[in-house]
Amino acid sequence: MNIVITGATKGIGRAIATKFAKAGFNIAACARNADDLAALKAYLQALHPDIKVICQVTDVADKKQVQAFANLVKTQFTSVEVLVNNAAMFQVHPFMDEPEGYIEQVMATNLYSSYHLSRFLLPKMLEQGTGGYIFNICSVASLQAFTNCAAYNISKHALLGLSRSLRAELKEHNIKVSSVMPGATFTNAWDGVEIDPNRIMPPEDIAETVFSCYHLSDRTVVEDIILRPQLGDL
């Protein structure tokens, strides 16, 4: 069994990789930092020495690099059971203070990467004839707008639209699609911010949810998954 994860070295992506590696899944991971990927590979193989872990440095905002990662997956894995489009960027800027070119970078990272990687890998998933699962890591910002992050709000609204489009088209092929919409989660996005980690969700809870959804019967899919801190949004 094989799983492909973007943005796999930190936060939610790392937690999902850990959960599936413990269950014996082979992992294909990408991220921008080579040292982080090497550390992730060593960590995952220590958890389960029998699994195969392939890693490639990839800036998912670059379509050619996304395609190169997909090509590696297709040459190394005979099947793709799970695709997790997780890579994202987030910064706080009032709308009028967003830097020139920022919206294009956010859309390329948070939306276009998922669009392109899904298109590159779906032919393999369809050829398998055994179905598959796509998890798009959206956000509660897919459902409501938060202040000072307009570009992020836009990208996550659009990612939810992509998820729903894929769900409509792929259900006949037994490929499931879930939109995962976490609220505040304790990841590196909070670096430099004074926050009580007990106030927000651990990424392991998101990973546990994804893993549980994957193991439902073939007759059931959870289309939209909303997770929030018990005390609500920040």
C-alpha cells in the first residue's frame, strides 16, 4: 500500500506520514528542504524498517517540479492508494498590505499544486481498477473568511471547490475524495506566535481522522471533515 504526501516534513503532513508508516504504508514525500526530507525518511524507516520511503525536494508552486515528483512516484510505486494534498503557505497580511505577487504565490502553492498533482497521478489511480483516496487538506478558512489573510482565504475556498469537483467526477471510479478542514492546529505556522499549545489542536488528531476515514468500508465516504479546537476558533 502506497501513500503520496506533499508538505510531509512538518505539521499535519508529518503526522499523516507517521500514522500511515506505522501501519506499513510505503511513503512518497515531498517538501522544499532536503535536510528535512532526509530526517523524515530516517524517522519513518526507524518506525517501520520494512517500508519504502521515497523523497524528493519539490517546490509545489512550480508545476514542473510537481510533475517531476509525480513521475518519480509513478516509476517507484506500482500503485497509489492514497494522495494527500497538504502543502500550503500562510502569512498574516491586511489585504492592502499583501506584497505584490503574493496572491499568485499562495494560489500556486495552496491550490494549483493540488490540481496538478491530482491530474498527474489520477491516470495511475484509475488504471489500478481498485479505487483510491484523495485527501485535500483545506481549512475552516474554506468555509468562512478570517481577517488579515485574504489570499489564504481565497486559496482555501478554491481548494474546497476542487475537492467537490473531484468527488463528483471520481465517485463512479471508486476513488474517494475528502475535504479536510482543520481549525487552528499546532504546526510551524504558529512559529513566533505566543500560543498555548493546549488551546489548539495537535496535528496527530488530524492524522488520526484521515486514517480512520481511509479505513471505512468501500460503501462510505466522509466528504467534508471539519475539526476545530474544543474552545473554538482563535
